[in-house]
Amino acid sequence: MQAWMTPWLLIAICSIGAAFAFLMRSSLSRMKTVALSTTVTSLLAVIASSALNESLPGMPFLWLLPLAAFLSLLGQPVHQENRIAWLMTLVLLGIGLGILTAQEPVRQVLLVALLGALGALLYRHHVSRHQSSMMPDVWRGLGAFLVGMVSAVLTLVLPFPGSAVATLVACATLLPLFPLHGGFIAVLTGLPGNLPAFLILLLPALGFHTLVLVLPNLTATMLRTAMLLALTGACYASLRALIQSQPLPRLGYAGLSFLSLLWWYVADTGAAPQSAAVYLSAVSLSMSGLLLAWYSIRARYGDIDLRAVGGLAYPMPRFSTLLALLGLAALGMPPFGVFSGFIGLLLNPAFSPSGSFIIVMIIWLSASWYVMDLVQELVFGPQRSDMRYEDLRRTEFVSLLTLILLLLILGIAPSPFFQPDGLMPPVTAATKSVTWNP
């Protein structure tokens, strides 16, 4: 198989699966089965493609995205309101795998298609649920996606250094960077079903992949600007998360805070070691697990305030145990992947502590506090006599447990993840672009 065929094969598999799932929409159980089978087929296609093409770009995200799509679908109840989310998961998975494996200019065209699909989905879902005027978060999300689409187009037509700046702006709409984080927050808080739990890995993975490709072309001034924006965004996200009473916005801003720290590291060192991919994958998967856990609460009790439910430790022991483990993984406790990825970044020879590192540690501690505060409010506290408690169903339990196992695997990953040979050289001037293939 030639390399140019891989993205089209992956897109075709997901598109055909979405078409079959749409034809099965009258039977929700069959529709979900088709969606799950399509994600498994896409994973098998990735394995086959990587065996035939050793230089296949986008690893390890090519493996993780089908797994994340499968697990996010697996834990969802069979309900009519989830149909559009199942279909769009397959469509977005295909486009995402295409972006990871395609070359220019196809990659930019697929990126425009992805951002356009997300904007249309966000607008449609908001209009269908709220007939009144658009919410500010939705407007900011649509604006961020529009900026990303324009930047992707400008990447193809502008000469250097304008093309590098345009690519960097497009990256900032996917791997969220202040002030272009609106789309990331909007899809996590405003889309239905399993989509937030899947997109919290898909968007940062695509943004990081694109960032690594353009990194050798970035000047010191561009990197310095990105570092300052990353620190500003991390502080802003921490403050916004502290005042949220709803779990979805709190988790969204927590994810923004953790991912802003990755922007800070890459911009400060001018390098993207393989441990950065471990860190990003672990942060996204842990947040995905927390989103799926909260969705299981919403499926039982509706979209309620955090203060309206609590004391789940005894009536829902399986849920409480897995939620506590996901919270520990998200805040960076060993032996989970967030801890290993972050330590790998700090031990890399390209990193040297500076004054900004003190700010980073304060942000990390504050992010850890409000993530565990969310877990504590759900697990502990007084039980309500008027509430019917129901522990996790089998598919929900398997989905969350598998996510925790993935986080453990990332945490005990072999040493090559942290070796300097995976390090991209520090960037002080524009150099020739290279392809990232960890």
C-alpha cells in the first residue's frame, strides 16, 4: 500500500460505517453495534497500515483515537438523542485519522472540513435545544472555528513566515491556546452524548500533530509569544474553573489549563519530545473518563448542579471507585500517564527551570485541587433520601475501567518514551520542516 492511499482508506472506512449506521437508525441497538464495529475496523486498518508503512505519521494518536471513539460509544445508553452523536463520532474519527496521515495540501483541506463540521454541529445542536438567541460561549466557539478555517486556507497561499503564523493559529484552535480556546470549550460543554469525551482527545491530538510539523519553521519571537499566551491561558483557565458550579465547564477549563502547560513547555524549549505525546494523551484520556462518568450521572438524574447530588460512595461503589481513580490520574498521581508524561518532560535535556516554572507549579496545584474537589463533591457528602441510586451498568463500567487501564499503560510506558532521541532540536530560527513520527 502506498502512503497516499492510507488517509483515504481510513476516511472511507469511517464514512461507510456512518452510512450503514444511518441506515440502521430505526433500530438503535443495531445502529450502536455498527458504530462500535466501525471503530474496531478503523483500528485494525491502522494496525495494517502501520505494518505496511513503517514511516506512517501520527503515531501514537492513530492507535488512541479509534480506541477513544470505541470507549466513548460503548458507555452510552441506547437512546434516540444519541443518534447524531454516534454518527458524527464516526465522521469526525475518519477526518481526524485522515489529517494525521495525509500530506499537504490534503491535510489543510481536511482540517477545514473538520472545523466546518464542528461549527455546523455546534450551531445545529444549540438551535435545536434553544430557540432563543445564541449563547456567548457558542458565538465564541463558532468564531474560533472560523479563525481556524481561514488560517488553514492561508497556510496554503501565504509565503513564509506568514504560512507558519497561519499554521500556528490553526493549531491554537485545536490544541487550545488563549485566546482561541473558545471552540474547545464550546464543544465540551455544548455537544450531546459521547462527543465531548471523544473530542477532548481528537482536537488536542490533531493540534499537537500539526504543531510538531510546523515547529522547525517557528522563529524565537513566535515561540516567545506562544509561551506568554500559554501562561496567560493557564492562569485564566484556573480562575474560570474555580468559579464553575457545573461539571462540564469546570472540566473544560481544567483541560484547557493542563493543555496550556504543554504549550508552555513546547514554546519554552522549542522542542516536542515523545513524552509530550504521553502527557497529552494521558491528560485527554483522564478528562475523557471524567466526562463519561459525569454523563452517566446526567443519564440518571439530568443536567443537575454538583450540589444536587452526593454521597455516592456507598450506594454506587463501582462508580465512586472508578471516579476517584480517574481524578487521581487527572491530577498527576503515579503510576498514571499524566505523572509519567510530566516527569518525562521535566527530565528532558532540553528543559531548564526558569522563573515561569514557579507559575506553572502553582497552576498545576490549583488545577489538581478543583479536579479533586469535583470528585469529592460527588463521592462524599450526605445522601439524599429522595434520590434513587443506580450503580454503573456493565458497558459503562467496562468503558471507564478500560480508560483507567490505558492510563496505567501510559504511566508504565517503556523508557524509549523518555529518551532524548525522541527530542526535536531547540528552535531559534526558521529551519526546514520535518515529519513527526514518534
